[in-house]
Amino acid sequence: MNISPGPDTAYIVGRSVQLGWKGGATAALGIGAGGLVHVIAAALGISALLAASATAFTAVKLLGAAYLVYIGMKMLLSRDGKGTEQEIEQRPISLTVVFQQGFIANVLNPKVALFFLAFLPQFIDTHTPFKVLAFLSLGLIFDFNGTLWNLLVAWLSARVVIAVRNMGRVHRWIDRALGTLFIYLGIRLAVAQRG
């Protein structure tokens, strides 16, 4: 389950391409922190409200979709061709911003909340008095493993990009492609159904 690609993987690869290993790893950690929010929400039953309410699901889904489109637009417009390639490369992107974007993108993805509600309960004994603790334990294991996988994705992406870095305008096209991908993922999330 952890290795199936989605918006999180795209974000990690995008930041690895732009910022190297540190950027990708920071994105992975932000996404992992967002996963903790889903784990706690599911354990406390808050995610069940999201699953039960079409209005709440739609609101979170549209916020998440808008945020993905926003990130995509920023990536599309970040390197608008003004200045030399070296000047463009030197425009800093804060790792704090990268972490926050990964965190928010994950928290605003209602599909993650629904995943935890659908997947984890099948591994919890219905008669245990410690359901919340069991939910938290399993969720933390899942989030930890997912973060390890995402860190590997960041490292691999950064390694591949090292070969591409010296290819002139390739960076601009990579940003445009990743920005377009985020806009697509945002639109796909916006039209996604709960089922």
C-alpha cells in the first residue's frame, strides 16, 4: 500500500528534482507528519465523520484539490524564463515551505482518511478494549513505513536528477511538467467520489 504512487509521490519527486535530496526528504517528512494527523483522526473517530458526511468529504476534497492546483500553478510559474539559468537555479525555496506544503497536501486529501478507515480496522480485534491504542499503533507503523519508502523515493529521484542538472533548460521543462501534473491531480481529486 505504501509504494503505490499518488500526489504524495509526485510532490516528493518534484521537490527532489528542484532541490535535491534535502528537498525531497523534507517533502517526505512533511507528508509523514500529515499522515500522523490522519492516524490520530481515525483513531479518535473523526475520520468516520468525514466518511459519513458527503458535505464534509466534499469540502475537504475541494480544499485539497485547490491546494494541489495552487502548488501546480506555483511550479508552472516559478521559472518564468526571466534571468539566466544560473540566476533561476539560485532562487531559494525554503525547506520549511516544502515541509508545510507536503503536510497540508496530505492532510487535505480525504482519500487518505478513508484509506485508514477501510484498511486498519480489519486488523483490530473487535472485542479488544484497546481499539484506540491498536488503531494508533497500526497507523504509526503504516506511517513510519510510508515515510521510509518516501525517503527512498526522494533519494532515488535526487540521484537521477544529478545526471540531468547540467542539461540547460531541462529544469524549466521539469517544473512545467510537474506543475501540470499537480494541476491534473488536483482536478482528479476534485471529481473523485467517496466510494
